[in-house]
Amino acid sequence: MLFSTGAFARDSHGDMYYFVKRQVMWLGVGGVVCAAAASMDYTVWRRFWWVWLLAAVVVLACCFVPGIGMRVNGSNRWVRVGPAAFQASEIAKFAAILFLAWYYEKTERDASHFFKGIILPLAVLAVPLALIALESDLGTTALILGVSLSIMFVAGLGWHWLVPFGIAGVGAVLYMATHVEERMGRLLAFIHPEKYKLTDGLQQWQALIAFGSGGFEGLGLGEGRQKMLYLPYAHTDFIFPMVGEELGLRFTLITVFFYLLIALSGALIAMNARDRFGMFLGVGAVMTLTLQAIVNIGVTTSLLPNKGMPLPFISYGGSNLLMCLFMIGLLVSIHRHGRPVSVPIARFTMARQPARIRS
């Protein structure tokens, strides 16, 4: 799909293989990272939680440093090191998961405490989250917050605490969105898609046309029309509609099925981890992959307001592909060092009881 759509991108530098070659390079690096993470004992990461958190803050701050940070499409999300550039928030995703896994394993009996269970960990994460929000990347901010609340829930935090904080987090993101002209335009386009179909709602409107044109069978691989500069960024955040247009409904459903398979497999691996640290790490990894896919598919099908977030493993983007493969490696490592996987769903409720899962 990347080969089919990337050849028509405006920034392909006249080379139809430009994005494919770069993505293959990142795939090779990501494959090595995935294999290394899978072969290592995941408990090694426990002692380096503070290194990752500090590195995330430093790298996020570098996004605003002239000469190092890159401003693309009005957002300071990228850091350039030599010829390579990567999205700084990808490091923050793993840093947040690693910190919460270490914290809730250490404070097992205080997970339901208001200050120690909620306020303290969120106060630590507030620094990287604030930097990501200042980059004008509200989607990643909401993603990390959602993953964090998921880990807190598995740690034993009750709904009576999580729901208010979740609503407050969504409210904060909406408040910031309504005070940024571009984000406000996207919200209005989501509410009135036809009214804004030539401006802020162009991408989602053209995405729906792509899905409709493909139908059940699809137009055929390489035969899509929306990628021919009708749908902006068809090779990155809006590659899912290209799957629907060229390969049809069957392959879009198969794509969704594979994400469901990753979610189910990751949940089973996390539930059967040998210790609480592995369980929290597994939950964070699988929720990061799953929520990204949910947001991307929701945006491209007009179920959610437009937010630039890549589709894991498919969209063009080296740093995101690298981090996604790293998360898969972590899950494989947790599985290799965990208990034999058992399927009964009833164990999910048992996993939230600290006394029953202590190693």
C-alpha cells in the first residue's frame, strides 16, 4: 500500500520509490530492535525507568531548540540528528509506560490511594505531557493519557477515580483544541462535514469517497484515484482509506481483524506475566498499539474528529514503526518469561487483585 500511494505524494522528491526505500530501512532497524527486545528479559528495563523518562523530557524540549527541532505543518514534533529525523513523542510513549509499570509494582498496596495512586504518578507524567501538548500534538497527549489510565485501572484503581480524571483529561484536550484555530476548524468539520468538505473536512470527506469507490471488491492494487493528490497525506495518516479503495471491504475488515488479534494476544500475555511489572508493561504496550489503531480508523471513517495519528505498521513513518516493533518485542519477551497462556476471561478480574498475582 505504501508503494501504491507514496509514488503520488507531493514530497516524494520525484522518486516513486522514495518512501518505500526509507520505510524498508526503518523496517530493518525496527526488526533488529524487535528481536533484541524479544530476546532480552523484560525486567532489565525496570532499573532504567528514570533514564527513559529523563531522556523523553530532554528530547521533547529539544523540539523547540532552533537547529535541532523541526517545525512541520505548524507543529514542533520532530528532532533532527544528522540525516535522520524522528518524532520525539515516540520516546515519551514508552517512558510513560515504563514509569507506571515500575511505580505500581513498587506501590502495590497504595494503588487505590488518591494521592499515591493518582496524583503522584500523574504529576510526574505532567511534564512530558505538557511538552507534547505545547508541540500542538493533542492526539498523542490524549493517547498517552488513555494508556496511563488503562494501566491505573489494571493496577486496581476504581472507576470512581478513573472516570472523573478521564473526563477532566478529555475536557482539557477539548479546551486546548477550541483555542487553536486549526483544531477548532477540525472539530467544526466533524460536526458539519458537508459544510467544510473543501476546507478543514477535506481529508475525511475524500476518505469516505475512497471507501465508497472501493466497495467490497476494490478497484485493484495500484488503481486507486484518491492518492493522486485528491486526498492529502494518503501515504501517512490516511492510508487506511486507500486500503478500502484499492483492495475493498474484505481487506479493511482483515486489517481490523489483525489489530483485534494483537489486542487479544497482548491482553492474554499481560494477564499471564510472571510479575506485576510485566503485567503493567504488557498492558501499556498493547494499549499503545490498539488505541493508535482505533484513533486512526475512527478518524479515517469520520467516527472521530480529524487527528493526525499513523496506522501502526502500515502508515509511512519510521519512528512510529520502530516504536511499534519495539512494543511487539516487549510483548514477546513478557510471553517468553511468563506463565503458559490460559484463555479464560474470568482471569481478567483476578488480575486486578494484587494479592493473587504477586510473584
